[in-house]
Amino acid sequence: MEENLRRPTPKRTSGLVAAFDSDTEESVGNRLIMVFWAGIWLFWMLQPFIDAVRHLNTVGGMVGVVAVPVFCAVYLWHFYSCRAAFFRLSYPWGYRARPRDGVRYVLLGALAAVCIVAVGQDGIAALIFFALSGLWTLPLVWGWITVIATAVAYIMLWDLPGWHADPSTFVGLGFGGVAITVGMVAGRRQHLLRESRQVNAELMVQQERNRMARDLHDILGHSLTVITVKAELAGRLLDAGADERARTEVADLERLSRTALADVRRAVEGYREISLSGELARAKEALAAAGITGHTPTALDQVPADLVEPFAWTVRECVTNVLRHSRASTCTITVTPSSITVADDGVGITSDTDDGNGLAGLRERALAAGAVLITRSVEPHGFSVTVAASSDISHVAAGADAGGDAERHTVGRRSGEALA
């Protein structure tokens, strides 16, 4: 395939993106349609050919009978080779012809001149096709210069013996030039629109992949952390001879693993839901298993529906981080109608910390719900994460200034360890 028509192959795209590639300008059907509409206008070359046949007993007639069909064949060949000019805007000022296209265009001009010499004024139709083909062979400005120069040259040829003034030809020349220009602009816009749709489809696929990765991280990170804590607790209970309590913890391990498996399946299917009350109950249970005193609200204070899910994810992610990194003895969860705060009295964070995957994903969820994630250090030691509706930011900021260090809008690591 010619190099101007090559399309880049999308990397690791889905079936949705691949569907766009089956309906491109390079499909066989589109190529045939383009050649058909280019060739149908060649019926104007019938008159020169008929005139050549009528004068077949002359040299001009014999040359015309050969030159006219050859001109039509070269015209179609040239159009097919330069068809990308109708949809591909490869350069700032339009399609750029290759050297062999220029050679072919010169050949087309020479054949047009032969048709005029052999047939006479009726052969001017070949010159009209030659001028119009300059619109897709040359840069658009030079193409129109060629069209105008052809019109001027045709007026000058009226002085030749046997020629007469024929202004009607200018109508066809002007109409053809406008039609080709509009067709090229429309085709290129359609091509850009198709490419935009393909890019959007690829972005949708990438966004969905990021969502799945974030959800799986949040689900498995929390569940596996709780399973690890309970497994360690069961081991210590067995060492201490508390077999009954150890069996209870092992039973909880089985239940948690089954729940995690079900969550993963629902996440993959795209139907997973998360409950704020359920996350609070699981958080209290997980904190107790780790020996951390948990203070959770008994009422949810009529949390708006659009904040329930981000608040639930806040509980899951923050409690997971408390269990993994904080080495805290207490953890307090505070819920208001417009904000939720998870605070602990652990080791806190360092001053030169980077974003962790878990809290970075939590920030994305908050932004999607019209809320803001705020992290801060708690005096004398500890860490606090708040997700608040945009309308409640000033109140939360005032509380942050009164209760600890200045609020931090970056997600940190505890004591050099990456957050989940």
C-alpha cells in the first residue's frame, strides 16, 4: 500500500477501537465509490472521442481516437494514486504530492495538449480535467492558480482559426473546482472526526482499565490486609492455647476470603456496590482484630447519596493504611453530612513524602463526586484523612488549622513506606 495511505496500528486496543478500523477510507468499498464518482464525469470526453472517430480518415482523427481513451485511463490512475488528498491532511497546507505524482500530472497535461491539437476545440474538455486534477495534486492554492490559468488560456485560444467563444465552459470549470474543494474539505473533516472517535475510544478503554486496576487494588488491599492481621492473631492464639478463639478467627478468615472473592467477581462484572454502613462495621471488626481501639459513628447523619460511595471507599482505604503502616493504638472515624475524617495516633508521615496508589485513587473518587481529599499530620503524632464536599472545605480547613498541622493536599507515606 502506498506510504501516504498507511495508518498507524493502535497498540493493544480493544474490539471497540478495532471496529473503527474496519470503516476507514481505505476499505475496498470506499475506494470503488471514489473511483466511480471520479470516472462518471468522464462522459464529457465522449464528444472529443466522437469527433475523432468522425475524422478517422485524418491524422488528427487517428491520434484523437487513441489519445482520448489513454487520457481517461491516466486520469483515473492519477486520481486513484492521489485519492488520499480527499481525506488525509498530512501537511499544514494540505496534501503533499510525491515526485511520481508530479510526473503523472505532467503526463496528463501532455495528453490533454495532444487531445486539443488532434480534436480541436472539443478537446478542451481534457484540459478542464487536467486543471481540476491540479486541485488534489498540488497544494490547494496552486491548484486554484492552475484552474484560473486554464480559464485565461482558453480565452486566448478563441482567436485560433476554427475556434469560437464559449463562456459556458467556465461554468463547468468553476463548478468543478468548487465541488472538488468542498469535497476535499468535507472529506478531511470526516477523516479528523473518525480519528477523534478512535482516540476517544482508546481513552475510554484506558480509563476503564485504570478503573478496574484501582477497584481491584482497593478491594484486595483491604481484604488481604484484614486476612493477614487475623491470620497473625490466630497464630498467637494457638500459641497461647486459646483454641476456641483461634477457630473463630480461622472461620473469619474463610468468610473474609469468600467475601473478597465475591467482591473481585462483582468488580470484574462491573456491578460491585459498596456500603458505608457495611464498611464501618468491617472497619471496627478489623481494627479490633489488630488490637486497635476503633471509634466509629453509630449514625450516619443523613449523608447525601452522591457522597455515600466515596465516604465508604475512604473508610476502606484509610483503615487499610492504619492497619498496615500506622502502628496506632486508636483510630477515630467521624462522619458528618458533608465530610468524613479518619484519624489515628500512629507514627504519622514524613515531610518529603510521595503519593501512594491507594490515596491517589481515593482522590480521584473524591474529585469525581465533587469532593476534595485533605491529608494532614495530627499533633503530637498521628495522621488524618478527610474527604469533604466542596461547599464544606472552609469549615474543614478551619478545623485542620485548630487540630494539627496545615492541611496537605498531597498523599504521603508513613515513615518512608508506601501507602497502599
